[in-house]
Amino acid sequence: MRVSTSMIFNSGVGGMRDLQSGLYKLQNQLATGRRILTPADDPIGAAEALKVTQGKNVNERFIENQGQASSKLAFAETKLQGVQEELKAIYERGLQAGNGSYSDEQKAMIATELKQRMESLIGLANTRDGAGEYIFAGYKSTTEPFTRNTAATPPYSLAGSSMEYHGDAGKPALSVSASRDMAVGENGLDVFMQVRDASGNVTGESVFDSVQNMIDILDPASGVPYTQAAYNQALGGIMDSLDHMNTVRASIGSRLKALDDLKSSAEDVNLNYEMRLSELQDLDWLSAISSFTQHKMQLDAAQTTFQQTSQMSLFSML
């Protein structure tokens, strides 16, 4: 077969082009540490890597939501701890006021202290988070949930509460796993207004009502007569509020524990995703360096051979 000069030239150029292309690909692989640079490099592996990446992204969103949920619940729990501490102090002072030797003046002094603690309770119930949203307003997080009901008269109960609730009964939730949406907020209706006894029954008094009733009984200026029955009922209402707050905090605590477990599991899943992506995408450095060296040698040899061949002619044979 007769081989023309143009055929020799084209063959040499084509061979060097292929070697340069392979060398360029190896350079990019070494620079990125990735075996698959385009789907064409490994269509099956690239498709699986895409699927794994999508799963990893979804899992990471769950981890992010779990973190947000933990922060919201922990913040609410801290405020409810403050509520419980105020109620404990109110109960203890109310218990002291029941001492038969206490004068009206002493009872009035305790009532003054309880008024201050009542303001603290209202402040805690109207807590805002870092974004300025009320944490105990349900979905109406931009509305101040609690204001005093100036139209109500003692003794106070849910039929005529000392406080008005302007939020709703909703509980904001976040998706914390593929199969679970978790309430990350509490509404003031469940926490403060509908106090439940040990049997889970609504007592008929809000947290605020039981405290306000105790204040009115101890404060002669309120015009509410002090009777043993009224005192016992008010003290019992405060105890019910304490027990109720324990239940609410326990519910939040159980969700925080569940979030810890979910986070641990999700992080394990994320690690598995990362390991699989590494198997699919990461470069075999030893093999890649060896191939790069081999391609470089082949390209150098091809360039040298091409240069020598392209300079050949009949005159060089004479």
C-alpha cells in the first residue's frame, strides 16, 4: 500500500491529539481529585453519584431542621423553666401567707411581691425569639399573645379569665426526618390558659388566674374577702399550674431527646452517603499518576517521532 506524506502527517497529528486529550483529562482528574469529571467518563457511576448526592442533600436538610428544632425547643424550655421557678416562689409565699398568725399587713406585703412575680410571668408568656416572633402565640407569632382582661372580675376562671389570649391553638412544626414532622413550638392556650390536672382534665383556671386569685385574697385593697376555702382553692390552683408546667416541660424534653437520636442517626446516614460518593467519584491516585506518567512518555515519544518523520524526504536519503 502506498503511504502518502499527508497520511503520515494526519496519522501523527491524530495520535498526538488523542494523547494530549488523555493527558489533559488526567491533569484535570489530578487537580480535582475526582475520577468522574463528566457523565461521559462513567455514565452508570455518574448516575448513581447523582442519586446519592440528592439523597445526601435531603438528609442534610433534615439535619438542618433538627438543629433549628432543637434551638427553638431549648429556648422555649428555658423560658418555661423560668415560669416554673416563678410559680414555685409564688406557691411558697402563698403557703407562708396561710399562717394563721400573719396580719393583714403581712399578707398585703406578700401580695405586693406576688404582683411583681405576676408581671414576670406575663413577660415570660410574651417572650419573643431572636427574630422578634412570640414563641407562645401558635401560628400568630407576630401578635402579642397575652394582655390583661380589664373587664373580668374576681374570682377569675376560664369563664372570666384575668388574661386574654390573642394567639391560636397551632403548633408550628418542622420536618425532621422522612417520616416525622415535629412540633417545635407551643401555643399559649395549651401552656398557660388550659391548665390540666394529674388526670389530664382542664381545671378551669389559667396559670394567671390562680396567681391573681391568690393576690386578690391576700390584698385587702382588692375588696375580695379572705376565706379559708378561697385561699385553699387559690393555693391548689397554683399547685395544679406547677404540675401542669412539669408536664409541658416533659413533653419538650422528650422531643429534644428524640431530636438527639434523629440527629445521630442522620449523621450516620450522611457518613454512609459520603463514603459511597468517595467510592464512586474519588480518584485512585496511584493509578492516575502512573497513567499520567505513561501518557506523558507516549506523547513525548510521539512528538519526537512525528518531528523526525515530518522532516524526511527523498533528498535526505541521498
